Amino acid sequence: DKDGDGQITTKELGTVMRSLGQNPSESELQDMINEVDADNNGSIDFPEFLTMMA
């Protein structure tokens, strides 16, 4: 959550994944977020992030 707003966007998720040596497409990033985005706001908050990491 680079800007401190409590949400992780596809851009922020992509930055983290690329720093770990991955190269996901924008579509793949959106699919990852959509899988855990319980409130359907297009980004993930901390509880949704925990679900994604589990």
C-alpha cells in the first residue's frame, strides 16, 4: 500500500510482484485482485490481502 490509503491496487501489486522477479500482465493482476475482492471495489484491503496470501 504505497500511498497509505489502505488499499492495494493492480499497480501496487504489480510493483511488488515485479520486485520478486515475476512479470504478470495487467489482466493477470486484475484477475488476482478479483479473486479476493470481496467488496468489489477493484482493489484489495488488508483482510482481502490476507485471504490472497493464505
